[in-house]
Amino acid sequence: MSDLSRRAACRHNAARPMTPESALILGSTCHDNLFLNMGHGTLGWTMSLGSSRFVADLVFGHSTGIDSDGLGLGRYA
């Protein structure tokens, strides 16, 4: 490896936050303009489209199309 290659290289950590039970946290919060879409863990790409659609529906006040019970941060309260 050349000296230039070593200087250009950097360490990268792709953290994938997830919940203990591997279930997403989706939904609104106590702040009107803050919505959650997190906890995908290693299934980020797999679940990203569906969870993004769910949160977009919440933001725009549309029906989500799925039952949201148990998806929110409140399940840890």
C-alpha cells in the first residue's frame, strides 16, 4: 500500500442502532414536528421503504394502512 493510500484511508463505523427486541420505533412524539423512524438494526435497507411510508403518512395526516399499536416509543414507558 502506498503512503498516499494510507493517508487517504479512514476508519468508518456504520452503527446500526436497534432495539432489544429488534422491533422498530415509529411514530409521533410529544413535539408536533418530530417523528421517529429508528431501530432498524441490520434490517435498515429491508425495512426502510415501509417505515418511511408509515412516517410520511403520519406527517401528512394520512391513514397509515397498518396498526401502529406497539410501534411507538411509549412501549418503553
